[in-house]
Amino acid sequence: MAIKRTSYAVWKRGLKDGEGSMVVGNKVFEGKFSFASRFESGEGTNPEELIAAAHAGCFSMALSATLEKNGYKPVEINTTATVILEMKEEGPRIVEILLDTKAKVEGIDKETFLKLAEQAKEGCPVSVALGGVNRITLNAELI
């Protein structure tokens, strides 16, 4: 069974003077973006922030599933994903993603938690889809 998810983007005019908007799903989120919001510090969102949100959400769910599969009960998982974009000779490239997660889990020790968090990172569908990124780093902490 294939599950399809759709989002939409429109861009008007040139790269530096243009503007766009992105719509996620059935208008669950709509955000404007521009050259400044992507490559400088202008107002609006950008594709990298949306990738970060998707990765944070996917990883949190994957960690929850991995913990449950191994007999642990997750109470709360908070993940921040930071996407690092660098200007390379061939153009802008996502070179690293940092997943910083803090979780409250019943009855688990730190070593087991870190092992299962790493498994979740490797199995998370968004991590797999982003396999071309040089480095996806995980900092995991029990709270």
C-alpha cells in the first residue's frame, strides 16, 4: 500500500527579486519564502526549515515506535532538527542535519536509550530519504 502526501509551492519572478509561497498538505501550513528568508535572515520560511520540521517529526515518531517495539514506554519526545546549508562550488547544499532529542521514557537506562535512538535515526523514513546528506548527527538525552 502506497501512501501519498502532497505539498505545493509557487515562485514568481527571478531568484533575488522573487517571492514564493509553500502550502503543506491540505493548507495545514502555508508560508511565504524569498531569497532573503532562505539565504540571508529575511522574514518568512524556507525549504530547509520544512525539511527540519519533517525530520524532527519523523524521528520523534520513529523513536517512539522503536522504544515500544523494545518494550519501553515513551512519555514524551522533543526533537529539534537543525539543517545546515552551505554554499558550495556547485551551488547550495545541505551538508548536515543535527537531531537534538530529549525524551522521557519509563524504565530505560541511558545506554539502551542511546542505542535505540540511533536505530530510530537509521530507520526513520526521512533520514533514509535524506541519505545524500553528508552527516546526520544525533544528540539524545533522557530527561
